Amino acid sequence: MKNSEDVSSYITCAQTVANKLKYNGETLTDARFVEKILRSLTDDFENVVCATEESNFFEEMTIDDLEGSLETHEQRKKKKETRSFGGSLTNQDDI
């Protein structure tokens, strides 16, 4: 995953590759797919990856569950960045 890439587009690309593998006879379970996605995420998602792996829930997690969890984290991160950016502008205006 690239730093500039959003979760939704990354998972869509990964699913396309997984579907091609399945079409060519490769068996790829949801658990294996989830594991591959978790390993390929950027450092921004490190705390989500650790929490998911330690809960042992990723073995039962569906691709949709994973995507929802990662998108939620991504939205929270963007919201924090927006607040930080907006807050720093207001502080500079006060000077």
C-alpha cells in the first residue's frame, strides 16, 4: 500500500488480484487474504494491525469487516489531521 492510497482503492486492487488467483486455481481463503492485507499496510495502520492480530479475530474476519475497520481508522486519522491543520491556522492568525 502506498502512503497516498486510500483503503478502499487498495482493497479493491487486492481483491482483483485475489480473484485472478482464484480463477487460475489458487485457493485463497478470506483469512489468508486478511492476513496478506494486514501485512501490506503502511505504518499509519500499525495500531489497527496489532490490535486485530492480538485479538485472533482476523482468522474469522471477513474482507468486508477488515475494510470497514480500516476505513474507520482512516477517517478518524483524516479528521484529526484536519483539526490539527485548522487549529494551527487559527493560532497563527491570533499572532
